[in-house]
Amino acid sequence: MKSVRTAIRVFESVAARQPIGLSELSRHLGVPKASVQRALDTLYQAGWLRRDASDPGRWFVSARFAVLADTAPVIVAAREAARPHLWALREETGLPTGLFVLDGSHMAYVAGAGDATDVRAIELTHGPLPVHVSAAGRAILSRLPARTRREVLDRSLRRYTDASLTDPESVLDAVARVERDGYAIVVGEFREDTTTVSAPILDRYGMPVAAVTLFAVEDRVARVVAADAGAQVLACARAISDELAVSAVACLADAGSTLQKVGSAPADHGSERVELHGVARLP
């Protein structure tokens, strides 16, 4: 139990002071560095923390916490809508599928069809998936304004393999191709033996919420080449986007119905307050 309490304290401290390093955490908590490091490693392996891309000795809370805490309802809605489609894509291609969201300069894995062993193994060995060498990252960037794309890529871009694009302009050119084609294919830029194919999931305003990703490791890469993987992933992402749009319209209709009822209700409520979708107002 002591190790669990330590891990919780470490997580809370990172959340309050991020980015923060080992020595500072140890001093703040009054806990030996070895114990803090074990807690950091455990939280990192579980996907709750991520390293600072520019300074690997410092730590951030990952996007997974925000998603599970339901602080971004549209992402939660996308995750729920995506589940059956991710399974269908997996059945169709025979390859692992996943749902990723943008988390600063990295991508966070928030859902998938079946075993996430391949993704977890990659994260544990190489760290969180960087935007610039990620099909999911390029897919999401392709639907963001040009200024935002540059802001995300305005940093030192690390080279992971000989194929990695590390010049921001080269990455932006690749993103422009994704905008044209509707999907991204990245071959061997994060790991030499890994190919990823992604397409963005959009909200009703056309803004990216997440990205559907198909990934193949080692001998399974040939399946991506043989299949029309880009079109399959794009069709999957569009189906999820359509469901999100229908869901949003239904929510708006419900809200309009509620407003009508409130507006037509008798006005003799005195100063009673009415709660409408979390907003208090006077009748």
C-alpha cells in the first residue's frame, strides 16, 4: 500500500507542478529518489505520465487522464462511437487499430480494438508517439489551421530512424498531402519496422477530434501495402465523424426542446432558479 500511496502523491505533484524533474519531486515530497523513480516508471508504463520531449528528465500528465476524467466530452463521445468501428476495421484488415488524440507534441492512445500490446511495447521502448513522425499526428494537423500546424511543429524535431522527417517544412509538406488525400501513411519514421495509416475524426464543425489508426509491425507491414489501407481507414473515420454529427444534432434538438418547455412554463416562479445544461438563469 505504501508504494500505491507514493505513486498517487507523485502523480498529484506532477499534475500540480508540471513539467517537473526527479530531484524536485523528491525534495517536495520528502521521498527518496529511488522510490519516486519507481513511481514515475510505473505511472509512465501505465500511460498516466509522459516525458517532456525537449527535456526527458522532466514529466507531464498525459492526455489519457483528461480523457478518462471526462473533461473533454467530445473526445469521450468519439471514443465511444469509435469502438465498434475500430473492431470492424480490425476484422476487415486483420491488423491492430487504435484511436489517438493530440497531447501537446505527442499523440496519446485512448482506445483500440483488442490487445494493445504492440502500441504499449512501442511506448515503453521509445516513449510516447511524437506528432511529427506519426500518421495520427499528421492526420489531425491536416485539419487544423496553418498557424496551428506551425505552432505544434515549432520545436526541435527528433530523428528516430533514417526515414524520420525532422525539418518542419518537410513535415508541413507531408501534412498538406494528407489534407489532399484524406489520410496519412507513415512508413518507418518512428520505428523502422512499423507502418501506420491514419485518418482524422471530425466534429460537426469540421475540426479534428481524434484519429483512427491502423498499424502494422514487422511481417504484417506487407498487409498494409497489399490492401487499400488508406481508403479503409478514411471510410472508418468518416463513419465515426458522421455518428458524432448525428449525436450532436440530437443533443441540440434536446436542448431546443428543453428551452421551449422552459419558455412556455408559467412565469410565476418568483426568484426560483432554473438549471439548464449546467447554466443557472432566472425565469
